[in-house]
Amino acid sequence: MVKLFALMYCAGVFLCSQLNAEVFELKSPDGKLRALIEDGAQIKFSLFVDGKETLKNCEIGMSTDKGDIGGNANSVFSAYTTHKDVIKPVWGIRSKIDDIYNQLVLGFKGFKVTFRAYDDAIAYRISTELGDGDMSVFSEKLRLPMAKDTPLIASKHSGWRTSFEDFYSRLKVGEVGGNTLSMPVIAGAPVKMAIVESDVLSYPWMRLTQSKSGDGLEAAFAPYPKSYDRSKPTISVVDTEKYIARTKATRDFPWRAFIPVRKDTDLADNDVVYKLASPSRIQDTSWIEPGLCVWEWWNDWEIEGVPFKAGVTEENYKYYTDYAAEHGIPYVVYDAGWLIGRDVDGMGKGIDERYISGETYINIPKQIAYAKEKGVKVILWILARSTDKYPERGFDLVKKWGAAGMKIDFIERDDQTVSEFYEKMLKLAAERNLIIDFHGCAKPAGIQRTYPNCVNFEAVLGNEYSKFSKTPPTPQHKVDLVFTRMLVGPMDYTPGSMRNVSAKEYQVNWERPSVIGTRANEVAMFVLYFAPLQMMCDSPTAYLKYPDLLSFITSIPTTWDDTKALQGTIGSDVVVARRSGENWFVGGLNADKAKTVKVRLADFLPPDSSYKLEIVRDSINSEKTPEDFIYEVREVESDDIVEIQMQPGGGFAMKFTPMKLNIFGIDLF
């Protein structure tokens, strides 16, 4: 009888909560996106795109030591607001971002959920109001019901430790199994939905995995570290806590956003992650100057025709500086060798103390002083382990030396302590006017807006894999990146190889690496791959053999005033136009089949205008001889159509400079 009463009581509570459930509606400003949010037994939402339901009954919530959030929850208030503003980034793919959305805040006892609808995305975040102390978050719920045969495009990981340097796999929901997928995850076909996150601060990054029932995806998070092994270049986690986060009991948690993909180019020109991130916490950003970099690690410190031995030497770094100054390249990156005279092998014991003592293999103060005389800035590579062990002292030393910033490498995790590490490093750097490029790191999730001295992230299978991997970047992968990895933020792929081969010719070569694809394909990446701190991977003397190509590459900006994705399909091809000042640049990449594209100049150039056009493109022989390319210059009108053939693994880059009429020494359009 007691059991029967208990069952009747539970059924009554469930029925009551169901009866008391309320449904709220939120629409995008243009009315084409729609969210239905339901409280009651479980907070859940459904999303509609152009009148069609694309996600149904997605459950959200959180389990904490202060109680569970999201279940048996009836809202105590709701508030609708509209917002219309313009964001002016410190740097980005455009100088102005329209920030227009409708918002719904649902208040519950001890927490609230905010839903935000843009024309190009719908997002939500949970905010807790549970007092002044701390709390443990055991798990966060996001359950996305999907059929097992729903196609996915995502980077897949078999464990928590990873450098996030992966190909973008094609798989189905039912094939994910116990693996995790890091953002972005693109689900569905032919109608797709991209899932991203933003404003990840003092919290682990979200991944997705197959739900326990097998009929969908659900959120997964790296557990909070309990103990570490610090004996190797990467700090590895030995043991973990039972929670994913230890954090403030009253706070805003990260945004989870859903981007409808009506056409694939929607992913190649998107600001959602940036718009959702917290505004800059750096008051004076005038000292933050992105730019192009000379880089020595990929080309193994190689230069030709010099009277000294190439390698990790004082003469070599001086040469790199002179080269940067002569060609208007603002930065030189000193990678691993400057510290101990060799690469990362054997860097475990004593490396942190070697760094903090200032007893470096290269005379850094002398080299930086010389670079300053030449108007060149120096970025120093360093292990994350070293900056974690000696944060303030390390940054003070780098500032004393006169470096412009640091490339912090070998993090390889995405738990809460890593996001706290990011923020700590960026704060310390900002206090000293230093910029940061994270490598061996988690993918960007908005912190680049909050701390704009964070000028780049790796988290990509890039050109470095051509030094050591039997599976280097493929032409399809290079195209994929514009639609996938770049959706979440800037990307340090390190393009620009002058050693270009076909897939059948490729061989692993650490000292003289080559890449699969054409020469024009590598040049196109400088336009297509958004990297505020953009590294030229090859040797200075490799570029000097091609002065027109060198001049073209060094004229390409690393940040932009406007961006327009013109055409393309994930895995096949892509063409994007970007503007800096009056000049427009267009880049195109192609996967495995030759393709002719027609670029309508009226899609981005102002009407009734004339331009000087410079093109770097594949030749008719680039498929057989990938290093072959054509550089040409001609005049075009803004209503012209430029037709270009891309070879397999090929590409092109175009620069449009306004033609000006000069009368009596005055430039007129």
C-alpha cells in the first residue's frame, strides 16, 4: 500500500508539472528563426528554420552541489527585449558587426535561462543566482535528439587530452560511440545546423558525444583535474575530481548556439561566436597590432647563399630580421630553438628554470634590440608549462627583454583549469602590452573578443604536419577549414610553402617539408585563412626566388574591414572576398577535382569603378607540376566576370586596387 501511494504521488507530481508547463516563443528579428521553450518537468526547446522544425525537444539543465537545475522548474518571470547596436572589433573579419537580436529571459528559483535570437543563430545560456560562495558543477545537460543516421561533420577525439589538430570526419550520430566531438559540430543534410559555444571563461569547453540511449547527441565535459604529471613538455592530468567545474555560485555560464546552414557559405562568413562573447576587458587596445610574421621552425632555420652556417645561430636570426625589415613584415617569431638550441625533444628536465634564468641559447636582449632598430617586433615561443610555473616573473622577463609577445605552446586540454590559464596569461600579458598566440590549445570560444591581445590560436591540423606526418593536410581538409574550424575564430595554420607536390609525390621530410597542393593554393590561404598573427612558413630565400609572389603575399592584410563569402561547398571548393581600406582581395581553394569558377565582381566591388587586378593562379600544368603558377596583372571593371580554373588541390588569390586618374598631381577616381 505504501508503494502504491508513493507511485500515485510521483505520478501526480509529474502530471501536475506537465499541466503547469508553459511554452514561450522567441523569433529572430526577420522572423525566419523561431524557438519554442517549455518549462515544467524539464526545460527544453525546439528550433524552427524557415517554418520547418530542425531540432525538437532539446533538454537543458545542470547538476550541482547546490541542487539540480532544469528539472521540475516553472518560471517565475519572463522578459522579452530587443537589441540593436554595432560592435567595433579591435580586429576581425570586418570593422563593424551589426549586433541585432531579440531576447527572452526566463527566471526560475535560483537561476535563469536567457535565449537570444539573431537572424543567423539562436543561442541560450544558463545563469545561476545561488549565493556568494562557490559551487561544484557535476554535469551540464544539453541533449539533442537526432536519428542515428543523421550525418555529422566534426573533429573526433578518443580521449580528453588532445591538441585539437584533426581532420573533420564525416560520420553519423550512431557512429560517434564513446568518442567526443569538439566544436563546431555540423549536423544534418541537406539542411544543416552548426553547433558552437562562446564566452567560455573559468569553465570547461563543451564537447558532444552520443547519448546513452543512442538516439542523439549530448554534452560532455572534461572533468576537473585533481593531480598532474609535470615531467614532460605537456602537463598531463593524472587524476580527476567528480565534478567538471568548481566555480562561483552566482555567475553566467557559456553560450550554446545553433547556426542554421541554408547554404554552406553561411559558415564561411559568420560572427556568432564573436557577438556572443564578453566585450573587451582591456581599456586601451591601441598597442595591439596584428600582422604578418617571418617564421623559422617549419623551414628548419634554412636559408641559402649566405656566408655563415644556417641554423639556430645569432647570424641566422639577424638575417631573418633584416629580411623582415626589407619586405615590410612587422614580426619575426623565434620558435623553440632560441631557448636551448634545439627543438622540443628532451625539453622535460630543467627547461622551466633555463627560461626563467635568462640563460638562453640565443642572446635575446641583443637580438630584440637589433630588431627594434630595424622596426621589427619579436614573438617568443615558450612552453605553457613554463609560463604556468613562473607567470609573473616570466612575463616580466619577456617584457624586460623587449619582446612584443609570446607563442604559448603544448597545452593540449580543454578542462576548466585551461580556460582559467588562458585568462590569467592574457591578463598578465595585457598588463605588459604583450600579445599572445596559443598553440597546442583548445579551439577559440570568444576569449579573443574579451582579451583582444589574444591574436591567434592553433587547434588545427596545419602545415606543420607536413614535417612529420604520413597523413598531412589534404586539399579537401584545406577547404573544410574555411567552413568548420574558422567558424569559431582565428586559425594559425601557417601557410606559404614553396615546396608543392601531388599526393603521390608526398614524403615525410623534417628538414625540407613539402605540402600537397599547388603553389597558388598556398598563396590563397593568406586571404582565406583568418589569422591576425599570420606566419609565413617557408624560408626567406625560398620567397626571394619569386619576387612578384613575395610582394603579393606581403601586401595581404591579416585583419579586414569587410568579408563576403561568394561561393563554395564544404569539402569541394570555396571563394571568399575580403576588403581592407579601398582594396579587395579574393581567395579560392579547390579540393580534388579541377574546377572553373566565375567570380562576379559586382558581388563586392562598388558600381562603375575600375581596378588594377593582380592574380596568382594555377597554370595549365599545375596538376602535374604543383609548383608552377601564373602571376598576371590587368585592368578590370566592376561589372566584369573573372573566370579562373583551379587544378586539383589548386587555388587562386586576387588583389583589386582602385584605378585613379591623376590630374595636375592630384589623384582622382
